[in-house]
Amino acid sequence: MSSVLYVCVRPERSAADAEHRSFARDLGIRNLARIDLLHASLESVEWEQYGGFVIGGSPFNVTSADKSEAQQAVEHDLERIAARAIDGAASALFTCYGIGVVTRMLGGRVTMDHPERVQATRIRITSAGTKDPLFGPSAPAMSVFTAHNESAAETPPDAELLASNDGCPVQAYRVGERLYATQFHPEASPQDFADRMAVYRAAGYFDPGEYAAIEQKVLSASVEGADLLGRFPGLLGR
């Protein structure tokens, strides 16, 4: 049980396909298995046979008051993956929207108080993070891409804060030994993020009138999320 499953929760097919390619590249897994939870439930694959899960981002918000049945089903399946990782049966890395799902599941608060627009930002590795197998080698800090409207208000119960910054205090945490959640996007290269901007131009992650200027900043940025993802397969089977 050592293979990794990419779990897609994006409605936009072009962005989903690109995100899949990004994870495959940075994980170093050429034929990365995939499931799109908006089109199939976990039961459509032998998901419990996978040793690792990477969960991509989404324009969904956990705090939405009028969730569709599709979003509710997605969140139910994501919680099942998180529970499996908490039990130590698999390793899982939840990104962006996923950190909200896990935070709520753990009894934490999800808030709109710490949004981050499309940008490359510097995050600080905490003391606990320096000892972590994923985050430790990147200490004391690393540059990553962010773009989100909601986030964890604080580190939820039973989680250990691994990374933070002034704009969004909870950038990453770990639960137990094998469940990770990041607010940032570790899988995106500058070109990946610029391409994603085009898909989500009207989604509220940046001022459309500043598109060209923000795109140029994104393309000229240097980020280190790929290093972190490259270490994820090493967690399988621990």
C-alpha cells in the first residue's frame, strides 16, 4: 500500500487537469492516480488501498450557508480521508479549501478574517515545524503561493502548528503523524499559478483591473512548495 491518489475538488476542468499535472510533477509520480469527487464518490475506487492522498484546492468555501448537495458530498468524502490519516492508516495532505474541511471536522473555527489575495508570500516554520519531516528541511522559512477567502481562525484542537505568517496565522498544521493541512498551494509553479489566475479571474481572489500587474509578479516569483511535495512520498508506509 504505497501509491498516492490525487483527489480533485475543482468544478473547472481546465484548472483540475492542470492541478493534477502539477502534483504529479512535484511528487515525482508520472502516472499519478486521480479521482474527481464532483463526478465520482470515493466508493468508485478502492480508496482504502492507497497509502497517500493529496487533496487539491477549490473555489468552494466551508463557511457557505447554502451548500449544494455536490459540495456536501465532497466534504463528507474528504472527512473520510482525513479520518483515515488521523488513524494512521494513510498519509494525507489537504491544501487550501481542504484545510477548512479538516479544521471544522476537528472542532476548530473557519473564518473569513484572514483572506490572502493571489501572491507569493513568505511563511515562517514554527519550532514544531523544524522537527517535522515535511517542513523541517525548509526551515526557517519558505516562499509559497496563496489565494483564499477563508482560513482557520486558529490551530484546531489536537493539531500542531507547523507554519504561519502575519497575514494568515494558520498556514499549515499536522494532526498525529500523517495528516497535514496547508492553507497555501505547494503544487503551483509561477506559470501554474498564472494560468490558474485566468480561470478564476472573477472569483474574488484579486482585482481584475490589476490582472496584468499581478500576473507579472506571480511569474517573476520564486517559490519552494515543490520541495515540500517532493518529500511527501517519503511519508508513505511510516
